[in-house]
Amino acid sequence: MTSPAVRPLPGAPAEPFQCRHCRGTTGEVVLDLGAQPGCEHFAEPGDPGPDPVFGLRMWWCTGCGLAQLAEDPGLPETVRGVEPEAMRNQAAKVLSRLSAEGWMRAGETAVEFGSPHGSAWLPKVLARGLKRASERADLVLDVYGLLHEPDQEEALRRRAEQLAPGGLLMLQLFSLGSVLRHGQWDELRHGHYAYWSLPALDQALRRHGLGIHRVWSYPLAGGTAVVLATHDPQPDKETQAACAEEVAAGVTDRDALRALQERADTDAAALRRWLEDRPRRVVGYGAASRSVPLLCHAGVDVELLPAVADASPDKQGRRIPGTRIPVIPPSYLAAGQPADMLLLLPQLLDEVRRTWPEIEARGGRWISVNDVLAGRT
């Protein structure tokens, strides 16, 4: 089986592309996933498709180092997912650490730049004794919000202007270094505009009088960075090492970035081959936005994957974008015939095993998509 063709679509913006941060025009496309649907376009029940598709490419600016979404079809970001336990646990860990290290003191002010994904953190912060800011804030929160901003320079400016002198800007994001280290090419999708490396983000913040003070790393979603930025950054050895590790991962190396294309094509071929070779029924679990580019790039449809289960009632009864694969309630699997459960969100393994013990009790098995792509099954 050959990998799906990845070609720029007719009507794509004429080169040169203008960087979403520095406005430069020097760079190149390092990842092209061809024609892809909107990752949140879960069609209404009864809608047979086909779903509209748009070019999906990552362009890397050699001027400021920002890897970014090239085409912007302007799709609405209507997120239908249910926030998993792992996301809630992540919020609790970060907020507890901020409090322990003196960044969240009762009586100080806080504000949040929202994101379509996950629940807001501001209510959790206010419950710890902080006050909602009316102007500048001592604590400015951004949990994946920056990722969804088409104009990155303007987005950083607004966050910097919201921060009071001596305050803290906290950004939770997927860094470009993590994308490269783990081959997470499926992080690229419509609505996700910016993939910052830590060194590039530090330089961008300095244009606004800020800099990276600390970096905390967490395993959520395969690799999540929590960046603490201040007006007087004094990075410790661990933070300096985190930035150096990203450079070693290839965030400034065009060849390392170009390797994402080979990884995407290899992963797509591996998934399709595995599904074609399975001796018994396979059902997916996790109709998340990051599952869409993987399934679509692999050309997987209902013939190879008859259904994907998901806990979100808003997704059940709809289709995986770009396919005819129905989204079903997990309860169907607990009561049905044994199947290999292809877990499209590997970080949820412990959570789904606790929630649906009936699946294994009836002879089903959970198989991580990461194990499939790595050839460990």
C-alpha cells in the first residue's frame, strides 16, 4: 500500500506566505497533509457527506522560528468533546504548583484568555482566593488559547498588555520540540495556528517586555509544556536545559522539520496495514480532533474501522469528519461482541479501563494507536 498523496490544493494562497508573528516571508512548507476536513466537523445524523475539505499544511518561518498553519479556511470551532479526567488532573497539578511557588496569593488578581478546548481555569483560581481582574492582572492564564489565535503577534501583545508589573503570564501549550521528539504530526489541524518552540517563544515574548522564566513539562497528550513568563525572567538550569533540548530535537533544523512529512506518511501506511491485517473486529475509541488527521491521512473509512466510540453525547450519532465512520456510545461496546479496541487517545488508557471494565471482561482488548504505529502489536 502506498501512502496517500499529499499535494498542495488548487486555490491555496500564493507564495510567499506571511508569518503570523514576525510578518516575514522567508520559510517553507515542512508538512503537507493534503485535503482534510475540519477536525470538529462532526456531521449531523443523516448527512451522508461528502464533507468539505481544505488544504492542511505547516509552514515554518525561518525568520522567527514559528511553525504555523498555512491555510485558514475560517472554520467555526465548535468543540463537542467531553473534558477527560486527564485534563482535569493536569489543571489541578499546575494550579497547586503555582500556589506552592507563590504565584497565586489570595487577594491578587487574575484573568484568563479562553480556549475552545477544556474547561476554564479562572473559576478554580478564584476559588483559591484571587479576584477577577478589571484591568491589569497579577496572573494571566492561557491554556491552549494561544494555539487558536490566527494573528500571533497581536495575541502576544494583548496578553502582555493585560499583565501587571511583577505579574506572571502562564501559557500551557504543545511545543514544537515535543511535536518533533514524539513525531506528533497529527497535532496539525485547522484552527491550530501556531506551534512555538521554547527558544522562538522566548524571543517573541521579549518583543513585549517578557521572557521565559520557567518551563514545566508534563506528559499530558504526549508532551505538554507550561511556560511561566515574567518581566524579569531568570531561567533556572532546568528551564535552560528544556530550551536546549528543543534545539537538539531540531526546532531550528529544516531537515528535522521536513522529517515530519516522512513520519506522517509512514504512520498512515502503518495504521492502514494493521487494520487490513486484523483477524477480528476492530473498533476505535476517542473521536477527538487529533484522531481526524490520522484517519484521513491513512484513508481509513468504515470498511476498515466500522465505528469509533466516544463519551461525548454531542458526537454520538454523527460521523468522524471526512469519513462514514459512525460515532457510537461506549456502552454499545460493553454489551457487544469482543473486539480489539484501538485507543486513538493513548493517554486515556487507565481512565477508559477503569470506566469500561466490561470490555475486557467480555474478551475485548485495548490497543494503543502508538503501539500500532511503532509496530509493537
